[in-house]
Amino acid sequence: MATKKPVSDYSESSIRVLKGLEPVKQRPGMYTRTENPLHIIQEVIDNASDEALGGHCKNIIVTQNADGSISVEDDGRGIPVGLHPEENVPTVEIVFTRLHAGGKFDKGSGGAYAFSGGLHGVGVSVTNALSKRLEIAVWRKDDAGNGFHNLAFENGDLVEPLRSEPAPKDGKKSGTRVTAWPDAKYFDSPLISQVELQRLLRSKAVLLPGVTVTLKNAKNGDEQTWMYKDGLRGYLNEQLAQTTSGGETLIPLFEGEQFATPDAEGFAEGEGASWVVAWTEEGAVVRESYVNLIPTPNGGTHESGLREGLFGAMKNFVELHSLLPKGVKLLPEDVFARASFVLSAKVLDPQFQGQIKERLNSRDAVRLVSTFSKPALELWLNQHIDYGKKLAELVIKQAQSRLRSAQKVEKKKSSGVAVLPGKLTDCESDDTARTEIFLVEGDSAGGSAKMGRDKEFQAILPLRGKVLNSWETDKDRLFANNEIHDIAVAIGVDPHHHGDTPDLSGLRYGKICILSDADVDGSHIQVLLLTLFFRHFPKLIENGNICIARPPLYRVDAPARGKKPIQKLYALDDGELVAIEDKLRKDGLKEGSWTISRFKGLGEMNAEQLWETTMNPDTRRLLPVSLGDFDHSYSSSRFNMLMGKGEAAARRAWIEEHGNEVEADI
């Protein structure tokens, strides 16, 4: 009797290991933007910009060739061409073929790039992987590689090995030229937006005063050149002139820069920021930020630091001169609402969100930029009191407008007032666009959260023990449970079912954040609370009011190294811990020189740690809760299987089927 062959064979040979540049070709969206090839060309431009940032380059030329390729040329030092001491392969070849290989990991004293946007070592190797052909020409004038060198790749593979010859007689002594033919199959469109390319190159010129950036079009002979001597100020004026505001600013542009000195406490030498800020009464605002010349269109912690610094200076000025009307309280958004700015930060070891570096995540950048920008603006305001009062008038007007809007919402609220739970530590604001409540596991963690929170807009409700599994509890019987009663009264919304149209005018907090330990018990509490909201407050999930706070599981204390001071790094899970340790090794730290602490619970964190990692809107990672692609009926059946008291057999079958997928916290 023939045995039945299994439908699918899952064996050792089923596991595929992607080598070289294969991961980029398989999942290009993990490494770059795929709308068009601009970002892979930007990786090459960024390398030239990093040479200029280090003072080794005065000219960057980008040429759009007639055959569809794009060349980026600089007069920097030229990529090293000698054999790599460990790999025994030409170094220039490694740069373009190996992920996580580059000259920007070494941030210590004597490193090739003290400040750079490149960090992960995937930049130009991604350009190579996603190009049909890539040609590199290098001019070097050092003993190791004096002369002219070139090599070529096709589809990421070396097809023309490194060839070297004596230095040419064309007068060029050093530099690099990279020519890429992007492969259209990896992109939604093969066409690069000329507006975006011009804007990118112009911004490089702005951020590199004295460096000439040129864009040539070989098809029609057009050529544009940018070179700014007045840097950020001229650029912001130019951008404002193109908006509906007509470039008319309320006060003269506030500009400044400051960088850490060798004896600066808490910052590496050279870290800091340059900025220019303008306030306009009407029209569109202009906001651009950069980290080590890398554009960060989604902002990040450096922008949060500027916001914090401007607010602190303005608040002190208004209080010093007694300008604030009675009953008006300034908030950061009042100062920031009409502010246009260009911000260029220098961060020794920038941490970006994802490989495409659209947002800066480095927690230290908030303190870095705010520490330098706040005293500078405060001094400027007190030296120009008339202008300071004009700005204060605009900011106060913004605050009054915000208060009027909040009062309109208040009138819609129910007149019936429930007595708030005694253990609730409420916030001062009642503007649901800002307010948050944290449902915190345990009284000790609740104490840290109360001390660490921003009392202006963050409320704390500590929960004792585990909340009732309310999946099969009738709506009318919910309030028999004290914890659920307190949650409902605190948030100001009555229990309801899916399909109901509950009155949400009494909602007291825009965000309802579940804050529990980063362990199995904490996950169980999350599930019980999510069950409560899904079953009895579904409209809050639908409206995006429910979030899960993500406290770290580990803290890594890294010793000082080179220019970098002592660091405290936080990891959400084991995966992030491995990544942090890997990065510390690449930064040159010896194995075992750092210490790892595991938080057994939120109660082990002090108020400052809890604020910095989990509650500060600028540095936390908050997970919004939504149903995603699942409809309510599917989700209900899944919840019923997981949480129903009579569903033990179904749960057992489900666990047996999916048990191998669990990441056990043992």
C-alpha cells in the first residue's frame, strides 16, 4: 500500500539563507523608498555630503545622463581602494557589496567620519543591489592608492574587477564618481521628481556653506548651481517667500548655533545644532530638519528638542514681564503653531526609525537641542524686548484661541457629574486633543508614574491585581466590579455594544493607555483590558482612543568611549537587546564592558526612567490599538475562543496548532 505524500514538506532544506545583497532584492522596501529611485541616488549624494561635512570636499556634481543613468561626483578623499586588512578584498568593492560595512561605525577619536548620517552600513550597497549597472571611478592621492581606479557591477554582482592606473593628467587629484542605472522593476515609477531632486541638492548646499552643489542634465544641457554663504537664514527666507505668507515675518529671524566643547557634560564634543526660526501670523509654515545633513521629513527628537527649547524660553519671558492674562496657560503648541524653522543637528551616534532615516529617534537629541536653543532664545528676547512682546502677543492669541475651542467642546458635555475615583490622579487640562490617562498595573508603578508624568495633560489610574475577564459579563453587571467601575467613571463614557451610538461628549481623555509590565503577567493584563474595551467600549477602539504603552524589558549601561559619554540604552525585548549589543561591539567596546539590567516590573523603574522610556511623547513608543483588516464579527469569534469560559477545548486545539509560534518568556 502506497503511503500518502504530505502536501508540503517542511524540512532542513526548506530554510533559505539569503546571502550578499539578496535580502535587498527580495524586500527592497525594508531598505529604501520604492516610489522612485531618488532615495538610492540620495545614498550616494549623502556619502559625498559626509565628505564635505568633514571638510574634505568643496564640490558635488550630480549629472542626469542621456542614457537614464545618474552620476554623483565629488572632490573628496576618494573611497579607499587597497585590500581590506580583514577581508583581503578591495575596500571599495566591500563598500558596494556588503551590507553593514562602511566607514561610519567608528565614531571615536580618529574615525574617518566623526559625524555622519550613515550608520547602518547599508547605504550604497542598496544602490548597487537595485541598479542594473553601477560604475565607480576613484581618484586617490595617498601612498596606498595613488592614481585612478575603476570597477563596475551589474545587478549587484562584480563584472569588472578593480583596475588601477597612474594618476591622470587632467588635474583631478582626489574624489569619487558613482554612476548608477536604477532597475525600474524595483520601483513604482522609474522617473525621479525633478522638484524633489532639486530641493534635496539645494538643501545640501544650504547645510554646507561654501560647498558648491551642481545639477546637470545631459539631455537638454540645463545646469543649476547652488552655493550659500548665509546658510540657513537665506534658505528659510527663500522658502517663506514661496508660501502664501509672502515671507513677511512677525519679528526678525531668530538664528543661532551651538556645539558641545570637549568639557561639556553629557554630550560628545561637536554635538549640537544650528537653527533659524521665523514666526508668521498667517500663511503656510515651513519646517525642515536634518541630522548630519540627512533630511528627516518626519521630524523626530531633534525637532521635539527645538520645540521644548522655544517653549521654555518664551514661557520664562512672558512670566518675567507679567504678560500672561489671567486664566490663560501657555502650552508648547501655542509657541510652535506659527513657527517656521530650518534645523540642522549634529549627533555623534544618531538612531533613526528604520533604514530610510525619515525620523530621528535618539532620546538624547531632545535634551541636546533644547539645552542649546532655550538660553539662546531667552537671551535674544530679553535683548530685543519690543520684538519679544510682539511674539508674546502672537503666542497668547494662539493660547486664547485654543481655550475658546476647548470651551465649545465643554458645552456639549453632559451636565451629569459622576464622582471621580479617589485613586485617580487627574491632569490639569481638559482638552481631549492632548489629555491621556494611563491605566497602570500595580500601586508601586502607579507611584512612579505619578511622579514622572506631566501633570498638565497626563492622568494616572493604578489598578490592583488583574481586571475581571468581562467577556461574558452583562453590561448591567459591569459596575459590580470596582476596577471596571473606576475605569468607566474616569474615562467618562458609559459601556455600550458594537453598533451602538454612545454619547462620547463626556470622554475625558483623548488617549487611554494600558501600562503594564513587559512580561507574561503584564501581557495578560493587557489582554483583559483589551477584552473589556472590545466588548463594552468598542467605539473607543474604533475612534483610536486605546493605546498600549511599551516599557522596556532591559537597560544597557555602556561605558564612555572616545567622544561618546556614558550611555543608558533601553531595549523593548530580546531582539532589540541583541541589536544594541551588536552595535556596541561594532563601536569598539570590549565584550563584557557593558552591564545589562532586566526590569522585573514597572515598579523597579524610578520616575525619571519611566518618563523617559514610556511616558514622554517625544521619546516613548506608544502602540495604537485597531482592528486592522479584521471585521468585528471575525474578531468577536476569535475573542470568544480565547476568553470564553466554555471554550477550553477550542483553546487547547488552537494552542496545539500554533504553540510552536510562541516566543516564550522563560
